[in-house]
Amino acid sequence: MDYASRKNENTDHNRHYKMAITIGFIAFATLIFCFVGQPATVLVVVGAINGFILPIALGISCWWPPARPRSWGQATTTPLG
């Protein structure tokens, strides 16, 4: 997609939608901190979960074959076959 086709992407509707999602996320995180009562504990637990998710996601993205062949026409292969 080039710039000309994407320049109208930030319409008022998109901006308001993104702002509402951001405000909702901040409110949700604030509620979790209030209910748990120990923000440091929540951050440590979330960091530990993130420490497991990131290597798994990286491994999947490295091993998963692409959806289509490369641009020069050759099909890609992975170590899995």
C-alpha cells in the first residue's frame, strides 16, 4: 500500500476509536492495580508471563512457513519440512 491510499486512514472515527481503546486499557489496568493492591507484584507476574510468551511467539514466527512463496518465485522451506 502506498502513501496515497493510506493518507485518509486517520479519519475522525479512527482517532476516536483508538482513543476509546487507549482510555479503556488504562482504566482496566488501573482497576487491576486497585483490586490487587500491590502494583509491583502485578508487574512482576505480568513480566514473568511475558517472559514465557515472547520466546514462544518468536519460535513460532521463525518456524512457521510464510503464507505465500517469496517474490522471486521459489517456495520457502523450513527445518520442519
